[in-house]
Amino acid sequence: MSLTNLAASNAYNLAQRLTNQTQSTPTLEKAAESPPDFGQMVKDGVTGVLEKGQVAETTATDMVAGKADVVDVVTAVAETEVALETLVSVRDRVISAYEEIMRMPI
């Protein structure tokens, strides 16, 4: 799998988590009944990025100890980078939307 495919796959997975599309059908039906919780979606996104960062750090430590390959470290770091870039992109879009709303006449 090339880095571009890996980046696209990771971005898609994070987007799915942020939009709650990976939930089961009963959970989706329950979510449709209640209003979406934007704060929880952001928290889940940040938590996912932090978890990927911890995995990358652990893998790098394992490589230094001779327990992991360089390929594993590069993959973990690339996944973390893509997740972080996706989160920053979402943040930028939210800020842009907020600024656009603030420019609307009352």
C-alpha cells in the first residue's frame, strides 16, 4: 500500500468516526432521535489522534529496543501525521464556517 493510499484510508477512517458513520444501526437510529453532539465528535477526533500518536511513540521506542522494524515506525508515524492533518483541516473548516456566519447581516 503506498503512502498516498494509506493517507487516504486514514483520512476516510477519521472522517467516518467524526460523523458517527461507523456505529451500528440501532445506535444510528438513537443518534437520529437526539441532536448531534459536536463537542463529543471533536473529543472523539482528538482522542483518536492522541491514540495514534501514542502508538507511534510506543513503536519508535520498541524500534530503539530492537523489538520493531523501521517500516512499522514509518507506518505509525504516517498514520499519526494523516490523522493530525485531517483534524487540522476539520478545525480550519469549522473556523471558516464560524467566520462566515459572523459576517452574515443580522
